[in-house]
Amino acid sequence: LPRIHAALRPRGAFVMQESTVLEETRTQLTHDGWVTLVERCGFSLVSTWHPNPEHGIDDNYLFRRV
């Protein structure tokens, strides 16, 4: 994430897809866990899409560099 941040211009965007889980594991984060991690690296969440019917949340994200 720091390299993506450095490569983007301010307000630059990137799309991310992940495997949604309801409880964090050693290798996977929850929806909120992913958003928190990326926001701590200097991005803001713009939108989500691609519903994961098993968990009722989206697992594709659009972030912008702050």
C-alpha cells in the first residue's frame, strides 16, 4: 500500500478486490479491517460494489489518495 500511495498523484484512485470474511484470520481481514488498513495508508474510501451474498457486504473497493 505505501508503494501504491507513492505511485499515485494526489486524488489518484485505485481499485482493490479482496476475499471477504466475517472474522479476521492471520491472512484475511474483514470488510472493515480492509477499509481501516487502506485508510491508515493515506487513502479514503470512495465506493464499494460486487456484493458477496454469503456475507451481505461488498468485496470490491475504490479508494482515492488523500
